[in-house]
Amino acid sequence: ESASVHWDFKKVTLSDEGLYECIAVSSAGTGQAQTFFDVSEPPPIIQVPTNVTVAPGERAVLVCLVISAVDYNLTWQRNGRDIRLADSARIRTLANLSLELRSVKTGDAGEYRCMVSN
């Protein structure tokens, strides 16, 4: 005879990760097999609170809120390029990873992307 047995995890957590062993015992003997269950973190969740509008010469701060259970890397992009390659005297990433643009110029207007990976 043969059988198929399944173990369903209703809600997977990091603590479920590890080595699992299945042992089958019958009158014909004992069989066993092992498998490693790898739990990967989901990608970070990004929330952008609002668009930012300022007058030329003012300071703008672009915020990107990140929800992640593990460490992540955050970069800001504009026109598909890393913002760190721009005018570093006026544009910088703050300690909370928000993007600060000082003395905003009309040419600074446009779409900025917050890119996050873990």
C-alpha cells in the first residue's frame, strides 16, 4: 500500500523555517526522508504619503515609508538614474531616508521614485 500525507501551514512565520523529517513505519520496515523548509520574507511595502509642491527657492522633502521585517536598501531615482549622481550640494538623503532638495529649481519638478529591496 502507499499513502500521501501533507502538512499544511495555515500561517507561515520565520520560526517555521528549518529541517523537517517524515518517518513512515509499517510491517515491512521503516522509511524516512528529510527536507528543509525555507521561509523567505515578502518584498517591502512602500507607502508614499502625498505629492509635494513647493515654490522655487524653497526646501522640499520627499518621504518614502517602508514596511519590512528585515533590513532593506533604499535609493531614490529620477528619470531612471540614481539621484546620488545629481547635484549633491542641493540634494541629499536624510538620516530617515527621505530625500531633501534645497533651493528647489523649476527643473527639479517631475517624478521621483523610491526604490526598495531586501
